[in-house]
Amino acid sequence: MKTLRTFFILTLTITAITGFSFSSTIHAQSIPDAVSTITLSSSPENPAPGDSVTITAVSYVIDINTANLVWVVGGVQKQKGIGVTTLTIKAPPLGKTTTVSVLGSLQTGQQISNSIDIKSGEIDMIVETDGYVPPFFLGKILPVYQNVVRMIAIPHLANSSGVEYDPATLVYKWTADTGTVLSDQSGYGRQYIDIPGSLVPRAYSLTVDVTTRDGTNQISGTASAIPQAPSVTFYTVDPLYGPLYNRSIGDSLYIGSQKETSVIAVPFGLNYIASAASNILRSWMINDVDHPELDSGDIVVLRAPDGASGSSNITLTMSSQNNILQRLSGAFTANFQ
């Protein structure tokens, strides 16, 4: 009895294994679902209004290059043919949606189909720095070594009625150029991000993905920043109007009958506050001679000698005690007669 029971158990095990193998073979020969055999993708994924968008059909199950494909955009047939796997269209206006469908048949008679919705949006990226600029300066300076850089995203996404979403009600995901998501500065309404300056000067870029709360609309943008050294520009100081920031003196200054002219040095990009610039070291030189009596301020007073003519070369070097990479120098020539 013991021997028979052992044989009976082995027989059941062999039957079970054989049955499993047979069932697996039948499943592999089944015909895959028609829609799941074809995938549509768009490039770019998040186009701006009017951009050219290429839709590509691919399949990892069937040979789609032998299929007879018909492309339909918004219910209108645009193109057809065997192996026509791409279609290029214009992105719709802001807030609108264009549906692109592909229909096709294989030589076996099997039908394939799928569709994709194309939307549009725009995003403006603004890069700012906390480097110093003079009062009423209307221009923009590039980021300077070790300064904080702020990147601001201004997205333009609209609902189906064409009304743009308030940027403060959108969700932002900031990603560094290393691929790391900056989760501590991402989230609802996180429209900007601050990047502290690094001791290792290098270019960097950030990507922001902006979506509506329900995820139905999205747009992406990228901004780059290349830190550089600060610079200095010289301006004359008028006795009545003060510094004349509307025009720099350039490489040379002429001192004529007025006999005396004041010049102010403006350090563009330094981490510097004019009213409290104790962290800045200065070194004024005239004709390669140090003048430490001038090093406490940004203004130098130039006087033409009586009965003489000639020129003097004035040089200024400035550096930050707190940020070792922030160092600049500039020079100009004072001509007198």
C-alpha cells in the first residue's frame, strides 16, 4: 500500500506540470487587443500655440510598417498610406484641444486604432540675481559668482473657455540639471525658486513642470544661468544732481576748466549695499601708486594741477570679505589741461 500511494502522487504531479505547459502555449497564440497594439506619442510633448507637433505611431506587438494607416485630425482625414507612421500638425490655440486619431488594418484583417489629445501652453522663465545695481537702473545683469539666483516661472495655461489659470493656483515641480527633483521648493503655488551661490562656479539649469490641480493641463520650461565675475563702471558726480548714472565715463575722462571732478565707482553684481558696505575692501591707485586714504569710499575727487597738462591712470580693485569669488577691478584715464 505504501508503494502504490507514492506512485499515485507522482502521477498527479507530472499531469499538473504538463497541463500548465499546454495552457501557456495557447495563451501566447491569442490575438492581442487592437487598441493596445499601437501607441501614439507627440513631440514636443508640451508645445506652445502654433508650434509644429509630430505625432508618431509605434507598436511593439505587430509590424506597423506593413499596416494601412489613416490619420484623422478633429474628425477630418489628413493622410493615409501603408507604413505612414507619423503626422505633423500645428498646436491648437491656448485653451483648445485637437484630437488626433490613427485607424488602420493589417494584412491579417485585424483592425488597429488609437487617439491622442494635443493641447498647448506657454511658459516665460525669468532669471534674477541679488547682485547690486545702482538706483533707477533699468537694465538687467547676469548672475555673479556666489550670488543667490531666483528663477521665476510665468505659465500661460487656459481652460476650455480660453481663460488663463491664475499662476498662484498651479502646481510646480522644479528639477535640477542632475535630474534631482527639488521637492522642498516644489508644490502648489511655488512659482519661483532660489538657488544659493556655490563656491564652485559652474553653469546650471532648472526645469519646471507646471500642471493644473486636476492634471488636465501641463507645460514645461527650462532656464539656465551662467555665473560670471562682477564688474565696475565709473560715473561722474554732479554737484547739484549727484551721480549721473545715465552715462558712464568709459575709458577716459577730460577735466577742463572746471579743474575738479568727482567720480563714483559702481560695482555691478557684488553682494553689496551702498549704505552699509563694510564687507567690501577697496584699493585705489593713481599712476600705479597706492592711495590708502581713498580706500574707505567709492568716490574719488580728481583735481587738475595749475599750469600743467597731462593724464593720470586711476585704478580701483574691489573684493568681498564674505564671498571670495567676488572680486573686480576697473580703470580709466583722467586727462587734464
